[in-house]
Amino acid sequence: MSDTPPPGRAPAWRRAVRVITAIEIAIGATCLVVILALVFFQAVQRYLPIAQIAWTGEISRFCLVWLTFSVAGVLITTRGHIALEIVDGLRSPMAVRIVQAVSLVIVAVIAVLLVFEAAELIRTQGIIRSSVLRIPMSWVYVPLLVGVCSTAIRSLALAGYVAARGPLLADVDDEEVVA
């Protein structure tokens, strides 16, 4: 029996990656819209004769952090992160492969360290509450943990892909790599 899926149908892991990517992008887009709306509201309320609403700034700050970490993994797999694209121009495909794989492993190591740090913050910061809404800070760190886990997993997976199949070049279709 063949391990290849029927024509026109992606393997289950590719569909799962697409769903996870869509969820991460939806979270990031939601955070961006919330930031936009709340910052706009902050600007408007300065000129209205109403009491200032302090929680808008707090939620905006939290959303900025959540936005940053929620889409970090997606940026890795779509090559939207800071990359060493100047290396792509080297004549030796092996040199490009090595540099790309090593840089992705370094990103993965840093992301794993961030996973440990985020888990420690969740474990230890539950007693501290945000200044206005009184949200336990451990809740604030949960989206960070999820985002750095995604970054670590995607970096390791992409490093393996580069090591096995060769370097990713600027003209390669991102859908081929992500899916």
C-alpha cells in the first residue's frame, strides 16, 4: 500500500499545519484590530468630556506582545523573519544549505530557551496582577508560550527540511514548504 495521499488531497499533517497557521494568523490579525481600535479610542477619548478608560492601554500593550509571539512561527516557515538572504546568492548550494540550516537551528535553540522562560513565568507570576484589569500575569504569558512553542517546532522542522532537501531560495513557492 502506498503512503502517498490520493491526488488532490494533502496528507493529514499538511492540513494540520495549514489549520494551525490559519489559527495563528487569525490570532495575530485579531490582536492587530484590537490594538487599532483601542488606540483610536484612546485618541478620541482625550477630546471627549468623559472619564478616561485606563484598561484600553493595558489591553493594547498585551495585544502587541501577543501579536508578536503568535505569528513568529508563521514568519519562520514563510521566510518572513529576518533572514540571511544575501547568502542565497552564493555559488555553492551546499554553503547556502549549511548557513540556512544552522541559522534555523539557532532560532530553534533560542525559541526552546524562550519556551522554558515562558513556562517559568506562567508558573511563578500568577500572584502578580495587571495594574488596571487585575488579570493574573500568568494568563498574559500563556499566548507567549504557545507562540514560542510554534516557533521552536517550525524552526526545527524547517531546518530538517533544508538539511534534507537543500536550501530555500527566494523564488521557491512558500506553499510548497509550509504545506
